[in-house]
Amino acid sequence: MPGLPPELDGLRIAHLSDFHLGPASRGVAAVERAVDWAAERRPDLVVVTGDLLTYPDSEPQLRSLVERLPKPVFAVLGNHDLALSRDPAARPSNLRELEPATLLRDEGRVLELRGRRVWIAGTDPQLIVRRIAKVDPNSLSCEADFRILLCHYPRVLDYLEPGRFELVLAGHMHDGQISVPYPGGKVRLAHSNARYQVGVYRRPAGVMHVSPGLGTTFVPFRFASRPEATELVLTTG
């Protein structure tokens, strides 16, 4: 991370995404394992980047999982949480809080880590509608030693101005969920033309990590697109 304060060198962030709790799926077991793994790793910060619930009646399960995560935990909602999806199974839950996690909806919080002020902002799932930014994500920036933006949609990176956020964390893509491998690559059956699919991207606006996520949508399985919980270790540039 260019410009990372020396005190934050080695900072560890556990990035989880796309639980999609509700429908019977192998993804539920993946979420359970990811939460246990994060608890064992005890990172400096845990973030969850949206699509927490497919069915609102799974909210008690979600809250039980969040309570097991090491603190502090920050989260944003995704399109499935508001049933803004072509998935016929999605039902709106529209959470307003997720204690003990901090749920961010077009707002941010200052967190002191290793003696430095870290600003963590999160977008509402309606930030981007029909590929148009409904709220300027640049307006969520704030003066701090290091700034992180949580957004369910990776394409938020295209709306950001350089110098607003150093790190962007996103999900949504599922790494295609069902993919057809071929020598040297694979064809993703979901979001096949998306600019940001999975992993780390470095752009003038900042560095972004796109999580493959843990759960599933439309069909209750993955193929050649494994679920993943990720530990990011920040180092000075």
C-alpha cells in the first residue's frame, strides 16, 4: 500500500463476503468454517461486504455468526439484502443494525488502530442502480491516516477519485460461481464481462480486493469457483 503509515505495516484484515444465508446450500457450511477461521486468526479488523441474507428469517443465524467474529467488525449490505436481484428466492431483509458489528449505510466511522486514525466508510446497497451511481462515493471520504471503503459492488472503483480512499473492499462476483476451466484460465458463467472479477486490483484511485465470497445464489453449489475467506496483510509500498 503506497503511503501506508509505518505503524500500520503488517495490519491484518479478514475479508468475508456473500453469506447468502437462507436457502439450503453448501455455502452455509463454508460461512461457518470462515467464521471459525477468522476467530482463530484474530486479525486486527474484520469486514463483511454484503449479501448477508437471502431469507430474512435467517437473521438470528446471521447474528449468531457475527457475535463469533473477533472485534472490531464492520459490514455493509448487498443487493440480495434488499431483494434487488433477479434471483426469485431473494426476500428483502433491510437490516438497520447488526450489533456487535457496525453496519454502514452511506456513512463511516473513525477507528484507532496502532495509534493511527483509520476511517472506514460503507455504502448503501442502492449506491449503484442500473450502472449509475445514486450517491457519490467520494463524498464518503474523510480526513484520516488511512481510509477504507466497503462496497458490495466492485465497479465502485470506477467512480472514485484518486486520494479519496487507499483501500476498497468488495464482493458480489462469486468468482463466477460456476466456471468452465481451460488451460491457463476459465470461463465464468456469471458476470462474465465484468471488469473486476476476483482478487487484487491496483488503480490510480486505490487498491481494491474483490472477495470470491462464501455462499451461493440461483443454484446451491459452485463449480471451479471455490468459496474463500481472505486475510489481507497491508505492507508499506
